[in-house]
Amino acid sequence: MKRFPKILYGLGVLCLGIFLSISLINKATSHDTAHVEVAPADTLFPDYVKMFNTYYKQFENRKGHFHQTAERTMLPMEKQENCLTCHSLWPHQKDNRTRAFNNQHSRYMTCMVCHIDEQVGRPVKFEWYDFGVDNSITREGPFGIERIADKGLSAEENFITRIVPIIVDGDIKSRLFATYETPVYRQFREDSRAGVTVNAQEVRKQAEALLGKTPLTCSQCHAEASQFPWAELGFAGMRADEMLHSAVVGMVEKYENFYFPAVFE
């Protein structure tokens, strides 16, 4: 019996130690935990824009963040693409070498620019689309079409105006862009959340009706022989040359492994 209090005391100390360790670990990794809560990767219907903006309204969260956290750099959810019904804002995951570069493109163009199925007799063109967000960004014009000496790119904060594909049929132009709030997709999400039986395959078939089997590769746009209409979209001079001779393209397409330079003091 005399040993029992000692055993009980030992268990108590052990439990207290575990509790304190977990508390310290949670505190040390609270920044990472916040990111998991802000952008859960496993949700079917992501609302990242609302979660990010809510999170970064707190100054303490903005102050300690490495990347830019300006609220206006992302479109409101109702103006995002219907692709977000099933995909996240960063949908490219398979290729570790190219996924970051591919995901960055969603800031400057819509998904269908790279994934459109261009058929004979149905030519596809591209143009800048103003999403109607009333702020200084849209008033400055399209992002990065000009490089200004000592000042970086023109409209350097513009992540609102994007390139979208246009199907041209005679005098009729059809913009290929369906928003997240398109009625058929909104109804699909509401039914799914409510437990109503939905025909997901049919909805997906409709959403991907104009999708090509193979997306464009880097060099199909960023190469001297590219047919992508850089000039028509406003790119000229040094900035156009950067688009046609991107070092990143050679890095991801020609090398199996590549390394970023490091600076040691």
C-alpha cells in the first residue's frame, strides 16, 4: 500500500509533463495550425477567400506572415471560377517540380486558358477580363504587361484582371467563364450539403464539356515559337521578351533535379 501513493504521484507528474509538452508544441506551431484551419485541403467546397480575409483582418496574423496578405489580391468567392466546386485554389499537386509554377498562373488567368479543347473550325482567342471589383487594382489595368525601369512591373498588385479564353463563331464571341455562383453549381453544392442525392458525374460532365484531354505545357506559351498572343494582350518590349524566354521553362522541362542558390554568411 505504501507504494501506491508513489505510483499515483508518478502518474500525475507524467500526465502534467505530457500536458505541458503538448501546450508548448501547440503554441510554437500555432502559425502552421492557423494555416490548416484557414485553408483545409480536404474540403469539397472550399471558401478560401472568406477564410483568408477573416484570418488576416487581425493585425497580429498579418504581421507575422511571410507572404503578402493584402485582402484585395483575391476575388470574392462569387466571382471565382466554378472549378472551385471540386478543386482547390491550388489544384496542381501531382508533379512536385511544376505544381508551384502552375498554381501561380491562377492569379493571372482562368483555368480554361490552359485546359481548353480547341477544335478545328472553332478558334479560341484570349482577352483580359475585368471582374468588376471596384478598387485601385482594376483601375490600373492588366497585371505585368510592362516592365518599368527601377519600378518593377506595371500594376504590380493587380491580381484581379485575368486572361480568359474566347470562342469566336463568326461575329459571335463567347467568353468561357462560369462563376462559382452559377445556379447549377450552387444548387449542386447545396443539395450535397443537405444530403440530397445528386448526379455528380453529370454535373462534372457539364462543367468539363469544353475541357481538352491534355493541358498546355510551359513551352507552348513561353517559347520563341509560341503561338500564344502575347502582343495582342498588351505585352511588349522587355516584358514580352521575358515571357518568351523564361528561364523557369528550361529549368522544369530540361532538368530532372534543380536547386535554388543559397547565400551563406
